[in-house]
Amino acid sequence: MKSILISLALALAVAPSLAAPAKQANDDSMWVAQVACGTKDDGHLPTVRDFHNALLKHGVDHTYIEIEGLDHNQKQMIATFKAVWFDYHVESLRRAAAEQ
């Protein structure tokens, strides 16, 4: 499975493509997404949850994280999860290399 770590902004940009047939959405050659949002980010949390549910509905492999108590604070989110995201990115690269 080709995997890349994508930002939420990119994920939301490709959301309309989720209307594609389920077979395409389940294709192992598609990307793997990681979507995260703070539980106090009232401006984004409902949309992020909707996007997460759309990914589930279409069988798209992804990781979903809600960060308890975090508002819209990208720097704090990155500081809190950078070790996890680094490992996620390394695993994505490992999987992509294994396919070649």
C-alpha cells in the first residue's frame, strides 16, 4: 500500500473524490491519511468528524485522533504529537519503498 502522511488541509481538498466507487476507495494503492483535531476547536471539529465518517464509509485506511482539550492551536498539536507523526511518516516511507 502506498502511504503518505497528508495534512488535514490536503485531506479536505480531496474529500470530493470520496464520491468515487467504493472499489477505488478501497484500492490498496491509495494513500493513508492521518486526521487530527482538538476537541475545543469548535470551528473545525464538526467538519473533521464528518470527514472521518466519510473516510470510514468509503473504507479509506486512516488514523483519526481527537485531542482532548485542544483548541485551534497547530503549534501545540505538533509539539504534542511530533514523535508519533515522525514514526507515522517513517512507516509510510517504509511501505512505499517496499512496493518498489
